[in-house]
Amino acid sequence: MDRDVTDQELPLLSDEQMASFVARGFLRFDAAVPEDINAQFMTEAGEPPEATAGRKLYSAYGEFLAKNAIPEIAPGTALYEAYPRGGAVERLLGLPLVRGALRSLLGEDPIFDHHFLHVTFPTRYHEAQGGENVSQHTHQDSTIDPRLSFDVQVMYYPHAVTREMGGTRFIPGTHLRKVSEVALGRYQNIRGQQHMVCEAGALLFLHHGIWHGGGVNRSDRTRAMFKIRMRASGSQKRQWAARHHPRAESQRPIFYLKRTPPQDTVAAILMRPEPWFEQDTGRLEFLNRIKLWRYLTDDPTFDADYWMTRVENGVTA
Amino acid sequence: MGQGRQNVLVLYLANSALDSPVIGWARYNGAGATRHMSGDSDDPPYASGLDALRDGWRLIQASQLLPHARGEEFDLAYLKYEFFFEQWIET
């Protein structure tokens, strides 16, 4: 861990980055992890055994996970005490960018939930056991989760991922929907879906609810992605570099506009639709984003484009 | 089995009208060797449900429009406008 950066000096997320996370459910940082940590991680993770005819792929996978240097950790452990000092993951979690983002999203002292090394095998592994090489069904992790607060999942890409290798597929803006894990597996493709193609050292910070799945690996090498889930131990309110004071912000004109409004304000970011939005429920997505922003800013009066004001008018009459 | 195979197309539309835009899609082929799967295309096969009809797909199921339960009006879960189509391929 980088002990030279104090909590006061952490590069916290901006209002605009937080608003984007609230609206889209993810933040992506390319080239966030230096090459020496990526190389150390790949050494600690090890190489899965080569495909062997007749050998069950997932039993070989399990043996590989059991033997590598990534530790077993109990849920509920303090995140920054969970990993061995000097190990690749401990060093990754000590990067100022990572600490600043986690502090902004989760507040002080996040708690470890679980981690996993996701390895996606090329076709020859599947053929060796007579199986089929297919992508993972799109799903939401864990189970139905009706909270307004959220956990964060960090996805770490320790080596370059090409489109041929598949990459994690995720659909921006799906995180506020309350669904039951892979019940949505039928949705093969959704407009606006993204595939995580990147150089080594990329990080995704995800809201726990975002819909995602592993892409099929058509290359000739295995693909690895390391995921850590973590939760807050205290307040998540205004933990970032919050400058935004919603009460001081007047409503921007809507519908009948003389000119294109600024696109970089918190309201504009929260009101930006995704390509997959249904025409009616897209508006409910806006309402749910406003509710989450109210929660995080601790301001129950915040509104954008009058969506909440309109439906709340007269509710106490 | 019989002398044919079923291909299935599922379209998710932007509203309940069949001529509204496609926002999501899935394909399952009982005929032929093409294996569709999650994440296999970023562009929809048709612009609308109507375009699928015009290309010979037969609509076999459409999602219902249901009232919104009191207290849950703003809750969102699954995609709302789901249309199942089929093609019967003689073999």
C-alpha cells in the first residue's frame, strides 16, 4: 500500500464522476495499475493447466484456484487488512486512484465481501472435454437487493484483453433494476452493451446491480479477470470531492429549449438516457437516479428536470 | 421428431407497439448450425418488430400490459415489451 499518500491527499472522485456512476453504474479507468503489479499478479495467479482430453475443465479449474497464491479470505474482513502485505492485490488496493475511488464510493474502511479469479478458457479446453465454448448468460450478481445503498465490485484486468478474447460484457445504466440474478439470461444482446477490451491494468468500478456476463473467448489463450466485492462500513454520503450543492442550483429549462443546454452538469449527466431505455420506463430510470443522488448528497429536495417535483406535488395534502 | 425445426427470435421493443424500435434481442436456432449466444452482436437484427414480420417471422407471443401495483410504481425490473417470433424450417 502506498503509505505516502494520506487520506487527506487521496484523489477523490468529482461530482461529475459520481453522477456518472449514479447514472450508468460504472467507472472505467484504463492503465490504472502499473505493469509491475500486473506482472506480479499474473505470477501469483499462475497458469491454468493445459487442456487435456477427457479431463473435466472445471475440476482442473478448481485445482488451479486452490494452488495459486491468491489467498482465501473470510467475508467481513476489513478490506485493507485482507491481503498479505506486498502482494499484488494489496499493492493494487494501495494505489491512490483505487483508494480515492473506494473512499468516494464507499466511505471509510470498506469491508471485504468476496473475490474470485474468473478465467475464461479458449475453445480447445472445451473441445477437450466434449463441451461447447459459449458466453456467460447476462446476470446481476448475488440476489434481489432492494437497497438504495450499494456495494462496489472492482474488476481488474491484469493483461490485455482483445475483442477476440471476449471481455466482460456489461450494460450501462441497468444497475437500478431489481432483478433476480440470471433470471434475465434470455436477454442475449441489449443496445448499448459494452465489451471490456483493454490494455493490461484496466479497472472497472461497478455498482453491484449492473447487468453483466463473461464474453466467449475465441482466442488461443486464457483470459483472466479478478473481481473483488466490497461494502461500506459506514456512511456513503458526500464521501467524494463533493462541491455540488443541489439546493443552490436552479432547475434547467426542459422540453422547449432555445439552445442546447450544458452537457457537463450533474443534472445533465443524471438525465442522459442509455440506448436501451424503453420510452416510458426510461423516465422511471431518471426518477431512480434522482433518488440515489438524493441519498448520496443527503438532500431530499434535489431534483433534475422536475421529475420528482412533479410527482411529489401535493402528496402530503 | 417431425419434418421441421423451429427458429426463435425474441425482440425487446421500446414500447408496446410492434413498430417501435428494437432495444434488445435474442435468437435460438433449432434449424441449421448457427449458435447464437449472449453478447454475439451489438446491432439488432431488425429495426422494429414490424420489420421482423415483413421478413417472414411469425409472432407467437407478446407480453401483457399490466397495471402498476400501488407503492411499486417506480420499481423497475425486467424488460417490459417482449415479443416472441418463430420461423418453421422444413427439413
